[in-house]
Amino acid sequence: MTFDLPRTLDLLARTPASLDHLLRGTDPAWHLATEGPETWSPQEVVAHLLQAEETNWVPRAEWILTQGEARPFPAFDRLAQRTRFPQQSLEPLLEAFADRRARSLATVRGWNLKAAQLARRGHHPALGPVTLRQLLATWAVHDLSHLAQIARVMAKVEAQEVGPWRAYLPILAPREP
């Protein structure tokens, strides 16, 4: 399948509601569960998504559109949510993420991007040359990766209770390093 901007934006628009339906109103034990030391809880994942929404996707897209490859765009701090939202409860994070995502998508839609703009190149500080198309596709896959991460963490809360059915549940398989 080739990149399709409206399809990608549609997927990105669904992430806040997906998270909201999965997590809002559930027992806080689900929100704070992890897979062990140095892993993220669903609540921390939502905080990370909010942080990325504010400082990564649209700012980098704007950078590509205005700066091109002239200078690398600023590095993204993947762990900034730990200092920025250390004690924030889940519901306000979900609300802030939904609001910020709606504004981000309105911004991108407002650009009315064409093929030439999607092909514009920027310079990632670690990966080198990247295109706007690649950045936008990565944004969607990043969301899906974190949705899968949240599902995996939540499944592992019940891992000890599934008994022999574990053999049929690949989500409970040990993570590869």
C-alpha cells in the first residue's frame, strides 16, 4: 500500500478516541501497570504521546517545510514525559492529548499538502535525510506501536490467570530484546 495522506490523517484522528475507550474509567491498576523496570505504563505512554504531539510531529513537519535540509531539526527527548508529567493522572492526559491531536491535524490539513511538499526533505539529527511523507507515515506507525504496547502491558496484568490458554495468546510471549 502506498502512502495516502487522508488515510493517514484519518488513522491519526482515531488514536485519542481509541485510547479513551480503552482506558478511561478503568481501574487505575491498568493505568500504572508495566512490564518491569524501565518500561512504560499505559499512563506514561499517553504522556509520551502528548509530549510528542507538542514537540515532535508538527514542529518537525514545519521544520521540513521551512528549513528543508539546511539544518537538522532538533532532537526529540523520548523520555521528557517523565519530568513534564510525573504525577499527572490519566484522564487529564487523555483530554490534553485529544485536544492537541485535533489541533495538530487541523494544522496539517490546513497546509493542503501536495506531492512535491510531501517529497520535501529534512535532516533528522540521527537518521540523516528524511522526507515529510516519511515523517507523517512514521507518526501513524508510532501511534500504532504505542497502542500495541498498551495492549501488551494490559494483557500481561492477567498473564498469570490465563492458565494453559497462554499457549494461544501471542501477546503474552516474552519480549525479544
